[in-house]
Amino acid sequence: MFRFLANLFRSAGKDAVLARGIAALEKGRFRKAEPLFRDLTMRFPEDREAYELLSCLYLRENRTREALELFREMMGVGDSAKSAVVARAADANRHGRLSAAEALYRELTTRYPQETEPYARIADILLIQSRTTEAEAMLRQLIAIDPTHVAAISDLAELLNERGDLAAAEACFRQVHGLDPDYAVAVRLATLLTARGAPDEAEALLSQSLRTHPDDDEVAMELGLLLARRGAFGAAEAHFRRVIALFAEDQKGHLQLAAALTAQGHLQEAKVALLAGLTLLPGNGDLTAALTDLSEPDLSET
């Protein structure tokens, strides 16, 4: 039966066979589509489309090994197949076929060992699967190829931080901040510095970041929280007011402003701050609870 079909396919034109294969593939009739595409790869070995469609079929059926063999066959003809491998790997990754995607990306690292993107994608997959030791090794490989790869160094820093290796994480965050002094990196580094008992350096870092990014409410919030923890409630108050000025509907900004005012003994102002927040966020449970707590008499003083 297969020989009869093969003869039939060979007698048909390339476009007609391709159309039948695509129709079968779209309907999920993989067994019908496979011999069509395979026949085209034999008849037209320089044509990429049949190879790509056949590889798509293999990946949909989780036949990763066969897909890899096909990609190697394609690459043997020329580097133009590289884009097809990248596309198939991305498609597998997008649809949750992580094992297939990882295998394809690893094939790319073998073929193109100096290109960073496949390493980055493998690291992402490993992190999703909580394979942190392998992810760390992959990230370090990537960084060895490109020591200025900000995303990889950031991911490594987060990984080390989660593992509790704070000194190594700090070194990575410092490296990232040196390459790209982004406000988000400054916040992460400041948080780590505070955790490691260096609040003065954290405060200086956030202050510098706020001067560079004066309209960033996240940096203002972090600096306000740091100052409040250090007992500098007046300075913290100014930053919380800045947060609200930048983003009026920031619930946390209103709550922290009220807390800073309360710590300074300005209870009436704290109530006004909470009421202002409720005007913008009517019915907000946290703001309502804070206002209720502030309005209740302190029974410990009676």
C-alpha cells in the first residue's frame, strides 16, 4: 500500500503533494501527512518547506529524536536550515513542549557554540522546571561567552539570591548595575545590601537612582521604606508623598504615608492621608482597616 502511495505521490506535482500534506497536517492526520512530506524531502532535497513541515509533524507527536535527525539532515545541506530549527524550538517552547524545545536548543548550541540565544532559552526552560543546578551551569556558560549579557547575569543573581548565596548574588547585581544602571536593578541591589547589613550603601544607591530616575515611584517607595526602617520617618514621609504624587492610586503609598505620620505623632494628618486614599480607592479594605485602627481609642492608655 505504501509503495502504491509513494508512486502516486511521485506522479503528482510538488505543489499538489505539498497541499495534500498541509491539509492532512492541519486536520491532525499525521500518518497521512508524513509519507507525503518525506517523499518531497527525497525528491526535492534542497527545498526547505517539506523538511520544516515534516519536523513540525514530528514535534507535534513528541518524536523529538526524529525531529533532531531531520534537522541535522537539513543542516548538512546548508546553514539556511538554522532559522527553521530556531522557529521549531520556539514553537515547541511556546506550546509547552519543553523537552522537545530543550533538545532543539541544545542542538543549536552544539552547531553554533558562540551564539548566546540558545543558551538563554535553555536556561529559561531549566528554571521553569526548577532544575536550578543545571540552569546555573547554563547561565555561567552563557556569561563566559558574553560577559556583558545583562539578562543572564540578572537571572544568575536571582538564582543565587534564592539559594541564599547573598555574597555571590550581590556581586552579580553589582555587575548588572555597572552594565545597565536601571532603577529596577538598583532596587534589587539595595534590597540585598539591606539584607546583608549595609543600609547606608543601600540608601546611597537608591538616592542616586532617584536622582537619575526622578519619576520612578518604585525607587521612591523603596527609599521611603528603607528610611522608615531606620527611624527617619520625616524623610520617609517625603518619599511616600512623592510616590502618591507620581501614582495617586498607589494603595501602599497611602498606607505607608499614614504609618510614617503616625510614627511622628501626627495622627490627624495620618487620618487625612487615609481618607484621601479612600477617596481615590473607595471601599479599599486595607485603607478602611487602617483608618478604623487609627480612629479607635488606645485602651492601653486608659
